[in-house]
Amino acid sequence: YTDRGIGKAAAREIYGKILSGSVTRMEQYEACAYAHFLAYGLELLPRQEYELKPVDMGNLFHEAIDLCFKQAARDGKRIQEMSDEERRKLAKSSVDEVADQYGGAILKSSARNRYLTERAERVTERTLWALSEQLKKGDFEPVGFEVSFSAIDNLKAMRISLSEEEELQLRGRIDRLDLCEDETHVYVKIIDYKSGSTSFDLAALYYGLQLQLVVYMDAALEMEERKHPDKEVVPAGVFYYHIKDPVAETAGEPDKEEIDREILRQLKMNGLVNSEQEVISHLDREIEKASDIIPVAVKDGLIQEARSSVASRERFQALRGFVRNKLKAAGQRITGGDISVRPYKQGNRSACDYCPYHSVCGFDKKISGYGYRKLDNRKPEDIWQEIEGGDR
């Protein structure tokens, strides 16, 4: 294998002067440039089959949870103030509505799929309970669901110049945007629902494989700065919430309160939190040692760095600049015609794990010229130094 690329002229014919797409597209490019070329250059698509896949269940959960919050808002209610029975009915009606509209009623086309729909009701009900408990512990209020951003909003986060003629225009959608306001500040919290095992990974962000949360935070901060020119807009945190229905194991006689606490701990959000004490208290007023809802642990009033995922306000700002530069560099490589077959590999993970293009790329380590792009396991503090240095 010899890496030749397709050249800038061919790339211009394929992509045009405006490179448009989602943040996920750019993450895929960083994972494997050739897979990106097949998906977005040649636009190869797998044959569609009438079947229910894991991604379909993920979409069902996303849509049902968003519908629950929107319906509650239309009814003038807050999820965190609802009774268990009210949340149960809301979860059932939302899942039923989504299932009726999804994929040609595939969710009701077999006994197995109907069982999965019933399970979705249970998981959605559990999710509403956990999200309501998380909201009760803090001062934030959900203000937006499936909030869309695009180049038309004229945000710096979504429009990145690649050259005098070329531009990267991004679009994206935040699952949930929460705000907390006081007289002088607007605190911003971003939540992305995940039905898989995605967790915030600073190294993955550094290598361009996990850019979504920071791009969404960047765009949300810009929008809130426009709406509140008289206030300081502050990033509070970016989070993944895993949609699941965990089981709590306890010794002796079951105690409902202890079971609920254990389940809430298992459903704790993961991500990156602003390290300022005032921000943390707005996110979780009840934190004593280790928070049940955010990745923060304290001792004698001080954050325990080893057990927390935190960053200063200055580091959040540096992240915004770093990610914009990362996107710009990737966009320039795409428009320059780079389609190298160099999938990443980090530990046991690689870009090939779930790639649908194995039969097309011919990647084989036994063939001369082929090889993984191996990513180093770097210490978080070393990564932060590079991120902060690059922003200057």
C-alpha cells in the first residue's frame, strides 16, 4: 500500500468550497481518513434492511426522553416535581408515540420488538427518575431540548475558515441545555444522552475522536452571550448521561432509600466540570464527599483531583480554542485530498472495530505499507499543558 491521496483538485470537485456536515463527520475523519472518504466522498451506503438495530433503540430512547420533557413543559410541569405515577404515565405515552412513528412501525412488527418497546418504557421511566433526582440536587433548569446549531446561526464555533475560499460549516444538536442564572452570571450545562458506553476521555478529545461536547458548549456559550450581553456567561460542565436500568446489590434486608442512592450513583453523569466552588454548588448543593450526580469528590471542602474530572474556567476557554484549531486542521486535510488508510489504534480499541468498509479498504497489517496510527496513552496533565499552550 502506498498513500497517494486524491489531490486538491479532485477534493474540490468532490466536496466543493464549503465543507459541511456534523461534528461526528469530523470525528470519523480523525478516526480513519479513508473511511471518511468512502462515507462522505463516494457516499457509499450499506443496503437498508427492515430490522431493528441497537442504534434504533438508542434513537428511540433519545426521542422519547426529549418528548417527555417537552410534554411536561407544555403542561406547565417540572419533571423533578412529578410523582412516580405521573412520570410512569409520561414515559409510557412518550414511548408509545415514538414507537408508532418510528421506522414504519417496526417496533410493533414482532413479539421481540414489542418486548423491546416495553423494556424501553421501563428504561425511560428510570431515566426520568434519575434526571429528576439530579435536577433536585442543583439549581439548573432545562431550557432547551434537541437544540440545533448550524452555520446559519453565524457562530464562530460552527463556521471555521479553512482558506480564503474554503470554509468548514458544522451543524449539530444538543440533547439538553440547562441554565442557572443569578444577577451577574449565566451558567451553562450541556448534557448528551448516550445508550452506549461512551465516556468523557481527554485523550480521545486531544486526538480529535471526541469533539462533540466541547463544540456544543462553544456554540451554546456564544448564543447565551448574545442573549445576555450584560452578564458573564460561564461554562458549568459538559456531560454524558448513560441511558440504562442498573441493578443495585445490597446486603441484608433491602432498604429502598439505600437502593435508590446506589442506583443514582450508577447513573451518575460523566464529563468535565468547572472547578470553581460556586459552580459545583450550583450543580450539586448536597455534595459532602463524593457527588452522586457529577464526577466530583471533595475532602475538607477541597476538590480531590484524583477522583474528580474538573477544569478551571481558563482551561475550558483553552479547550474551545484547541477544538476549533483541531477542526480547522482536519478540514484542511480533507480539502487537500488526504484519504490515507491509517485507522487509529489506542490500546484494544481501533477505528476498524465497527467499521462497515472492511471489504472495500483492503486494510491488512500483513500487507506492506498498511499499519495502524497508534495513539499514545498520555497523562491528563501533559495533555492540558499542550492544550493550553496551543491556545496561546
